[in-house]
Amino acid sequence: MADVLKKVPVREQDPKVRATNFEEVCYGYNKEEAMEEASRCIGCKNAKCVQGCPVSIDIPGFISKVKTGEFEEAYKIIGKSSALPAVCGRVCPQESQCEGKCIRGLKGEPVSIGKLERFVADYALENDIKPEKADSTNGHKVAVIGSGPAGLTCAGDLAKMGYEVTVFEALHELGGVLVYGIPEFRLPKQKVVAKEIDKVKELGVKFETNVVIGKSTTIDQLIEDEGFEAVFIGSGAGLPKFMGIPGENANGVFSANEYLTRNNLMKAFDESYDTPIAAGTKVAVIGGGNVAMDAARTALRLGADVHIVYRRSEEELPARVEEVHHAKEEGVVFNLLTNPTEILVDENGYVKGMKCVKMELGEPDASGRRRPVVVEGSEFEMELDTVIMSLGTSPNPLISSTTEGLEVNKWKCIVADETNGQTTKEGVYAGGDAVTGAATVILAMGAGKAGAQGIHEYLSNK
């Protein structure tokens, strides 16, 4: 019997090998490993892990089924709360959510809840286990804008309640940030994302691609002309932020959003595709979140020497510990307590380097993190040919600017009640990054669930 205080280790691709390919890094558990890890769960009655889950999965319930090898039953338990378990098992920050609350973690390592969720979800995908759908529809039509995690969750939940749901997606492919933002090596597109979306289709949800709300049609037209009784906006936050420093308009400066979209959605890494990408040989990624890690690890796989440039220390890095660990293992160099002040441009308008200053941490700011302060006389230059800005994103104002009565805040985020997704316009609900600004997949899913419940209550009382 293994040590119950320690997680069953998960198998991964060797760092030197995976740094040259786009195949999934983590192999996940097999049946024996999953059952052994599940046996570490003590099945708390008032489970703290459930309180740490934004979609309130019955974690002890599904793990108890894994323990006894009843994987289909485990999937049905997860399916009551989550439409995207194979995605969440891979990309959720479990260490600060469910696993962060696990009682096992007080004296040893917490139960690997995320890896067990992934195992169950992958088992369901491999064995084509169908989700439980509504017996009949109730005749009420609901439109969902965006097929990312918020939209998919809202659509799935409403379909289970019997609503006739149509999802409108601006891009040519479904999945939102799951397909354009997260790289293949972290979240396989065909093996996982496409199959999870198929499960939502099996619930009866219809999808329309290449529909840009605010251009192709408007929210008012959906309600007045197409007979939709309620609308959920889950359009995400795709508008990149920049630093506003000299040289930012040079050739070779990208937003992480564009760089990742070219690579993930448009498959620039695959030589059989024509998508151009300026891979670069010496790349700096500015920022310290998960998106910065994704951009850095992508550039590395495209053959570059890659540096993460972040103005605070390692302790303040917002990225998941696992992502930082993987990036270091693969050879990404971390220039911490460093801030760019200017991008240096050659006579042809291309990036040739970057001026930086060293920082030190002062007093905490409003976010609770210690504010970085410039170290006098610490200027230095980095030689580069590519700079990727990964400083967060905000919602595109297209929907809000074409929808009368829909209020936004000063960051152009839609104002919505977080308990039910209700906006300032009757019958219109919203959730996910369109409301909060860039956040996590699971928080967007939690907002999609709240929005589905809000729409259900609204239409039930109409």
C-alpha cells in the first residue's frame, strides 16, 4: 500500500521531449492509479472541497464511485454539476479551490481531485457514455452568445431543464477560449474539447458559427424578430491590453491573444497548415499569469529561446504552480522583478531588443500584493526579436455598444448580478469574462450555471 499522505504520482512526458512537440504534457491516471488515489479520500460528511468548487460538484460522491470502480456512476454524479469535466480536470486551478480545502492536505498532500475528475471524464469520452438529457422540451427559446466555458455551461444546464437553446459563436470553430487560448499540450482540441462540446449537443443544444452579435444580428433582433425569450451573454474578454511604452507598435510585438490564436485555433504549429506565425528566436513574454506561461511554452516549442519578464517575484506569480514548474522544466528562463520601459526597434521597424529596469517589492497595494518599485540605476537591455504582451484582456465593446439598456462599468465589463447573471436589460443575462474581465475557465462555468438558473426563474415567473 502506498503512503496515504502522498498523492499517487501522475505520469508526464519527459521535459526534453515535450519541449519539442505539442502533444499533451500530462498522461493522467490509469484505472489502477485512479482507484488507488480515490482510496485516499476520507469521504468527509461536510466536505470542504465541495465548498471550494465554483460549480459545487459532489466531490466525495464521485470519488467514492471511483474507489469501487463504478466509473460511469462517477461520471453521472459529476455531470449533474459540470458540462466540461475533461476540460476542468486539466485546466482548473484545483490547488487554490477544491484541493486547497481538502482535509487530507492538512497533514499530507490533498487528494488529486482534478486528476480523478479528468480520469472519469476521459473514461466517459472513450466509452461514449451519454449525458442525461431532458425527457421533453418546454417550448421556451433561449439564445446563448459565445461557446466558451460560460456559454457551454449555461446552454447545457438550460437544455437539461427542457429549454430550446441556440448558441451563437463568432468564430468558425466552437469552444471560445478553450480552442483559441489554451494550447494543445495543455488541452487537446479534438480528443477533449470537441468531444465535450458533442456531449452538450447530445443534450439538444443547437450551435451556429460565424455569427458576430452586434454585426450579423443584434440582441434586440434575437428577441424581437427570432422569438428568443431570454439571452445569455458569455462572449468572453478577447481585447488585449498593452503597456503603452515606446516601440510597442514595432513588427515582432504581439498580444498573447493573437500569438496563441494563430497557434491554437489556426494551427500555425502544424506544417500542413498555411497560418503564418513569427516564431522568433529570442522571445520575451511580458506577464506572469497562465496565459503568459502558455505563450512562453508555445514559443519554446516553436524553437525560440524564451524569457518570462515579470515585475514582481516568484511568490506573486499569478500562474498556477504546475504551469510555472512545467515552464521551468522545459527551459523557459524567468526574469523576475524586471519591468520593460522601451522596446528597441531597428531601422526597418522590427524589434531588436528591450530596455528594462530592475524592481524591488515595497508596501502592499490594493490587490494585497507588494507594489514593485524601480531600483535606481538598474537599467539594462535584452537582445530580442519578438515580444509577446500578456497583461490581461478586457471584453470587446461590440455587444454592449449595440444593445440599448445594457450597462457596462468603466472597464467595459457588462454589469450583472453574480448570483443570477441578471443585467440591466430585461431578459438579458451575462456571465464569465464578459462580466469579470479575464478570469478562469471554472469561474466562467460557475457564472454560466448562475445565469441558467436566473433565466429559468425569469421564464418560470413570466
